Amino acid sequence: MTLPVASISVGESTCSSISWLTDDSFACSDASGSIRVNTLDGVVINRFEEHEKRVWCVDASPVDTNTFVSASD
């Protein structure tokens, strides 16, 4: 049986997708149409609100973690 080793709070919205950017930060897409870049302790580093509807997925570039793509309705 696999159990979670940690729980990370990402704010008021549920994450649709998570992509690791570095060892201690990740991008999280959500139903509000935004993408947040968070640290492991829940601090929001940046927030992007470019989509009008739910963002289904986000993925970071393996070469440049300052670049990522997202897809929505």
C-alpha cells in the first residue's frame, strides 16, 4: 500500500494538474482558469490568469523551468 508522505496546501481551489519545476516548487492548474507557481510550504510565487475556463493540465519544460504550457476548455 502506498500512502502520501505529505500534504501541500495550494489555496482555495483544487489542482487539476501539477508539474514540478524545481525540487521545491511546482506549477498547479485549477478550475478557476489560473496557474499558480507554489513552493512546497504553500507560498505562491506567481499566478497566471490567462485562461477563461478550467485549466486541465500544465507541464514544465525539462530544459527551462521558467517555461511551461497549459491547456483548458
